[in-house]
Amino acid sequence: MGKTVRRIRTFFAYISEDSPLTKINPVTKVIILLLINLYPLLIDNPVYNFIYGISLLSMMKIFKVEYKNVGKYFKVLMTLATFIFISVTFFGRSVAGPSPTVIARIGPIEVYKEAMAFGIMVYMRMFAMCSAMMFWLSSTTTLELSVALERLGFSYSLRTAITMAFRYIGMFDTDFTIVQEAQKARGLDMKALPFYLRPILFGYYLIPLTAVVIRKAIDAGTTMAARGFKGSMKMKFIEEKAARAKITYLRKYHYKKLTVPDYIVLAILAILLVVCLIGKFQGWLANPWYYTYIIRTLIAW
Amino acid sequence: MSREPVIEVENLWWKYELTPDWILKGINLKIYRGEFVVIVGPNDSGKTTLVQSFNGLIPHFQRGEMRGTVKVLGKDTQETEVADLCRHVGMTFQDPETQFLLSTVVEEISFGPQNLGLPPEEIKDRVEWALKVTRMSEFRKKDPVELSGGQKQRVALAATLAMKPEILILDEPTSMLDPIGKDELMAVLYDLRKTSPDTTFIIVEHHIEELVNLADRFILLRDGKILRDAPTEKFFEDPDFLLNNGVRVPDSILLYKKIGRKIGSTGRIFLTEEEAIKALGKLLSERKIRVKTPVKKFEEYAEYPSKIAEERAVAIEAKDIHYVYPDGTYALRGIDLKIYEGEVVALIGQNGSGKTTLSKVLCGIYKPTRGYVKIYGRDTRTTKAPELATLIGYVFQNPDHQIFNETVRKELEFGLKNLLRFKLIKPEEIEERIKESMKITGIPETILDEHPFLMNKGMRQRIAIASILAMRPKILIVDEPTTGQDTWQSIEVMKFLERLNKQGHTIIIITHEMWVVSRWAKRTIVLAEGKVLLDGPTRYVMSRPDILQKTFVQPPQITRIAQALNSYGIPKNILSVDEFVETIDP
């Protein structure tokens, strides 16, 4: 029998303990979160965003991050994105620019080339951002976020609130799965439904999920109050630089310094950011099929 | 024990902001240092509200109107902040999972002491102490949500204990636990009681069988009033009064009441199983009572499976089912079973044994990784969800997960519209089916346009069942129908399922409640580690405690008493107090 590698629970899934991502400093991970979500906003070219999204999903496989859970959310998010894409394509006169090119007419509806290009751009941007978020949530633990926020100087109450909010994403995932199963038990099979009906029926997720989330939030709030938490409190524990005498288990995180892998990751992220910023203003990353590209080219000329 | 009161309640009235009625109606109560008090009563009687007034959540956190006073260690709770009171009063709640705020056991336990602003060294000491007394030291690095039910509840308890409260309140701590989880928690409470004699314990609970041994005093609350407040033995002197007020009295006490009538006074009431065994053993050995021999009905069960197989159609056929979750967890490992039309089957086993997974595979929500399931001959792997829904229905444990619409009517229509989309029913059938399911479940027409989330839990559960029944499935799987319900509600739900069974439905119940199994299920399937450990008539299954123990399940208390007295000739497969009494010949 081969050696069993322990898996670590992340916000969204599991990551293998021997994954290189587990060696990265929590502070670096927070910087990763911010930047990998920023790049798609700087990139207008849908092809680049598509490549970016695919690269991140591939990295999940490479870095031994469980990715099966991701598919479920992608189905929902991409169906919603598709709905947005269709509505922009067919009813997107306002985003089509001053003199749009009509490529088709369906009754009274005109389909513009620029609106379609805009729709594709939005669609791919969403895909890239979803991939980025899935990648981060699937490879980061609550403890890492908590420790990183403490290192970055966040107050105790704010740190607790942010960590709990992220933690609830995982719990939301469990509830989402149960609701999906409950719908299936009542004969609702999304896969067997016509494509146009799916976004409408996603509304049925909202009622039970909202109710469950409200109840859980009330329970968590009651527990926090019962354990003496006050939103505005100043903690002696933090003020006394608790890192010096912290609980053994947390110590390794608190004393962890940035290491070579962290510097490599940060350097890559910085280079990508510079490339994206230059590309954004030089037009390399523009959407070649959308009018802003044409306008920018004209201005540059 | 010192008689210093730690909690003094004087003429306490409370009503929540959005409810018209008073929840607590003139409560007067004193609880003394070092007491172990158990508060019982039906749901909505005000138990949780009362204990929330002890740590200041009422009136500071919950909104409403309060009259009267509550003093904790001499401090008026209306004038003292929750953050101050929680230094003295610790509280854990019913569902351990919703209480977890952080990602490791250690962080979770250190949360309270951190909020108290204690020095780091003391936090560390307290965390280590709480881990030790709750026997959770080896799980310190684990994520609390990944633990078993009993372990979760112990973490919640440790998180409260680390604040070193003088008064410890546990609100329905065992309601979500399997029998082993309950035992684990009780063992911790037993240790704490011995090692911290000055700590005051207040437990709100429906399952009091295990607490009778520990408690000094019981309080019965109903409709916001204290109906009885007495030391443990005195409290149980009149079991009929308690039964009439929704308290599930332990079998040993009911047995005392019935045997006592039959054989005259036996001295002290049988508060616990051990006391019953000792007293009855003495009477049997001295031949003051005799056992009737042999009682025919306790031998009949052996014929049951073959008899059923000859008479009835196969409703569910499962062959070599394996199920592996996407994360690689093996949940089911080769299950073969046949369930026949019209059976009432209980699925039991410890948390994580595969009960819920098996049920979801049986009704087609999950497709088996290997093997197949056929529902009336239809393979679940190839049958579409709407078609399966007309054959087999699954009622989830939490009704809130299965209410998708903003009115009761739309909720009842939901499944039917899915069937309509696939042309499995005609549009004109919808109204008829809604009416039919409402009639069966007792849902009044007046609430059809109301929001389901405004109903109480019992009604929400009925709505969930009704919306499944509207699709007229022949088989119904119900997951933990009695969890969080009081005795009356549990009996009501089970009688309702019994009626459905009499109308021809096959019923499968997943449960931890052995009294429910012994009273309503004809057949019991015991699961352990994804395999069938035992499958047979309930009477037979309950007579095998050696096998049940492997999956940390215990027979009901009366069966355990009978089994301990088996050497005197008491049948070891007795399932009720009445059956026990039948075997005795005074």
C-alpha cells in the first residue's frame, strides 16, 4: 500500500498536505487573493482571460488541490454568465458604441457586432474571476487567512468578522448541496431541463439558502455574544503581542517568515501586475473586437 | 452542598418583539451553587428563553419586553452586560455546528478566553485544561466541522468550559447525537460533576434517561410556567403527570410504576436501569415474582423475513452497492438488500455509518459507484429524476433545506410542476393532488397563501412531507423525523407515518432514537462502516446487543433491563414496558 498523504480542509475543498501551496506564507496568500482577482479586470481580451482562467484551473490539478467541487459552482455561475451574455448580445444597444455594426436582425431585435464582443468580454472576465476565486478558496484555510490578517495589522474584531465570513462559504457549500439534492428528490433535474429555463429555476435555490443562512447567522451571533465577543472590543491578548506566547499550534504560523518560494510567487505576481498595467494602457490586452480598442487605436494614432 | 443561591428569578415575564404572547409567565426560581438542575417540558414551553435570561442574552441580545428580575450571583441581568455575565455563566447550544466560529479546535476553545482579555499564558492553560476534561486533546488541530457528532458537542462544551464559568448551561446538548455521542458527553459531565463540585449545571433536555443519574433536581416547564420543581426522586413519583405534560419518562421508572402495582411495594423507585436490574434481580432470585414461560410472541419473529418475501412485491432491490464520494471517501462498501412493499424499516447505526448515503442512493439522488438499485424494477441509474420522484420520495432532516417557494400552495405545486414538465401528470391533476396531500398531512387550507417559513418546525416538516406525497410516491424515506421534536411531536410524526404505511406506503426511517425503532419499525437494518451489519425483524435485531455494540448502538432501556435479567428467564427481545410486565407472574 502506498503512503497516505493527509489532506487539509480549505474554505471550499481539500488540499494535499504535500502541495507546494501549503508551504506559502499566509500573508503571501492574501496578496495572491487580491492580485489574481485584479488581473482579469485589467484584461479586456477575452482570449487572454480564457487562457488565464484555464491556467488557474490547471494549477489546481498540478498543485494537488481538490477540484471536483468546483464544477458544481461553475455550472451555476456559467449558466448565469451565459444568461448575461445572451441578454447583452440581443439587447445590448447601450454598450454597442456610437455607430455599431449590425450583423443580424431577428424581428425587431438587432444584433450588433460590438455588443456581442462586449458580451464575450464580460463572459470571459467572469470565467477568469470565478476560476481565480475557486483556486484561492480551494487552496486556503481559515487559519491561514486569520493569521495573515493579524500579521497585516487588522483589529481583532475585524479579523474575526472577515474570517467567519469566509468560513461560511464552506458551510454555504454544504447547504447548497443539500438544497440541490432536495430539489432532485422533488423531481427537478436541471440537466434534463431546456437551457433557457435553468437561470429562472436557480431562483429556487435562494429561498432555502437565505433562510438557512439567516438562521445560522443568528446562531453564530448568539454564540459570539455568549462567549463574550463585542464588535468594538480592544483585546489585551492582541495588544500584548500574543505571538510571543501564543498557543503552540499557532506559533509556527506567527513566527513564519517569508521564504524563497514566497519571494518567487510575489515576484511573479508583481511582474504580471506590471505587464497587465502596461498592457492595459498600451492596448495589448484590449478586446480586438470591441469599439474601445478601435477608439484607443485612433487616439494613439 | 452550600445553599447559596447563584440564580434568583422573581416574577419573570418575557415576550419577543414580534410575538403577541408572553413566552414566560411569572417564573419564580432559585438555583443554588453546585446544583445539577435539569429543565424539561414540551417544545415552545419557554425552556431556552428561560436559560437565555440567565446569561443576559435576554434582554440584551434578544429583543422583547421583560418584567420581573433575574439576578445572577447577585447581579441584576438587566443592568449587567452579557460580556460581563458570560464570565460567570457559560452556555452551549443545541446544534454544535452552528456554534463553531473558527477553524481548529484550539482556536475555537481559545475564542472565549481571548474575549475575556486574559493573558496569553492563562489562555493556553485554560485551553489545555478544557481539552483534557472533555477528552479532546488528540483532536486539537482538527477542524471542528470534521469531527463526529459527539466530538463536536464536546468541543462546544470545551469552548464554554475554557471560560471557567461558575454556572454551566447546556441547551439540548444530546439532541443531535447518536447513542455513543450521548454516552461520551454524559461521561464528561459525570467527570466534571465530580471534579468541580462548586459548578452549577443547568441542562435543558428531552432525553432525560441518562441525566436521572446525575441530576439533583428537575424542573418541568409548560406554557411559560413552572408546573413542577422537585428533587429527582420526588419529581418522578407521578409519571402519569409527567407523561401528560409531554415528558418522556425513562422506561425504568414506568416499569417501577407498573410492576409496583402488580407486586406491591418494592421500596425505592427505579430511577436508573441499574437500580431496576438490582431490585428485580433480587425479587426474581427470592421468587417473590416469577416469569411466565414461554411467551409465544417472543419466538415468532424468526419466521418474519421469509413470510414477507413470499407475500409481497419487491419495492427496492439493491445489489452490491458501493458509493465513493467525489473527495474519495468510501461511504458504502457492497450492500445487498431487498425491501418489500408495505414494510416499515428502520435504518440505524452511528453517525457516519452510511445511513443517509444509502438512503440517497436508494432514491436515486446519488448514483451508485458500483452495483445497482431498482425501484419496482426501474434502475435508478437510467431513470430520470421526475420519474423516480413518482416512485420514491425522500424527506430531508431539516425542512428548511427543502422549502423553495414563498407560499405553501406553490410549495405543494413545486414537485407536481416538475412532473408536468415531463408530461408525467396532466395539469388538471395538480389541484386534486394538492388537496389530497393536504388532507393526509392535516395542513389547513387557511395557510395556503402564507409563507412556509412563518410556520413552526412541525408544520414546516408537514409541508415538506406533503409536497413529497403530492407526487404519490409508493416509498417514503424520512431522515431523522423526531430530531429536535418533543415527545408529543415525535409521537405525532410517527403516528402519521404509521397511517401512511396503513394506506400502502413503504416507509424507511433513519433514526438514532431506539424507542422509535422498537415501537414502530417491524424491520431494522443496522449499518456500520458502509456495510450491513445486521438486518432482520426489530425484535431480533434488538436481541443482539453484542452486534449492536460494534456500531455503538444500544437497544432501548427496557430491552437492556430484560437482557440483564435473561438468566432468570426474562426474554431478551422485549421491546416495551408493557411486554415486560406481561412476562411477570406475581
